[in-house]
Amino acid sequence: MGKERLPELLDALRRRGERLTTARHALLSVMAHADEHLSADQLSVEVARTNPAIHRATIYRTLETLRRLGIVEHTHLGHGPAVYHLADDVHQHLVCEECGWVVEAPADLFAGVEETLERDFGFDMRANHFAIVGRCRRCAEEGTERVAGDRRTPTQA
Ligand SMILES: [Zn+2]
Ligand SMILES: [Zn+2]
Ligand SMILES: [Zn+2]
């Protein structure tokens, strides 16, 4: 994503006639520049760094508003809290169960499965709400020589 992302997000809000509050601006700024997906708690910590006056409850409420407006989405990468990403870049998540590595894969990864579920079950699949878990190549390769019990701690429990 280029550095034009934040202005485009703010434009999207304006076009909907939505107010550009300090909290909305701060939250979108953090999300547009984050290198990884953050939970609501982590987002509130990041926002507080630059805007200590914004109350934590306001951050949570703002997240929910942005979700309702279709600007942000949450997803589940594992057992931990839900994490948030911007809805302008839809993708599927692959998470390594052993090291916690997250890969963003193309959104149409399961196009075939989606078609089958729709056709045979009338089921509208939303694959990217939850991550696909498995083992990354590095862990798979290391696993062949690893002794039992010698596991790296996942980054997200
Ligand atoms: Zn959910
Ligand atoms: Zn994501
Ligand atoms: Zn791994």
C-alpha cells in the first residue's frame, strides 16, 4: 500500500457525509501505517502515543463505527483477540500455528470452494473472517530435525 492510502480513506469518509473526528483520523492513521494487524487494545495504545487525550472507550466506539461504515474489518488469526485491518485491501490470512507468522494471501484463494458451497448448499462463505492455520515452510523444515517439546513460543498466544 502506498502512502496515498490515508487520504483515500479520509475521502471515503467525507464522501459518505461522515464527520472526520480526531479519533477517526488518529485510528485510520495508525491502521494505514501499521506493519501488522492490531487488536483493539493494541490500537488504543498506538493512538494514545500521539493523541493521549482520546479516551480508550472512544477508540472502541470509533472502531465499531468504522466497521459499520465498511471502512475497517476484524478478523481472527488465532486464539487471541480479534485484530483489525482496513477493508480497502481484502485478503485471506494464513497463520503458522507454531511461530505465529502471518501471510496475506489473495482474497480469491477459495473462489472454487465458495462456488461449490453456494451451488450445493446455498451457503455464502466468508473465508477471510477467520485465518487458515497450518505450518509455514520454515517451521516445516525445522520440524524434521526438531526434538519433541522444543517449540518456539508463538508470537500470539
Ligand atoms: Zn469475528
Ligand atoms: Zn488482514
Ligand atoms: Zn512457522
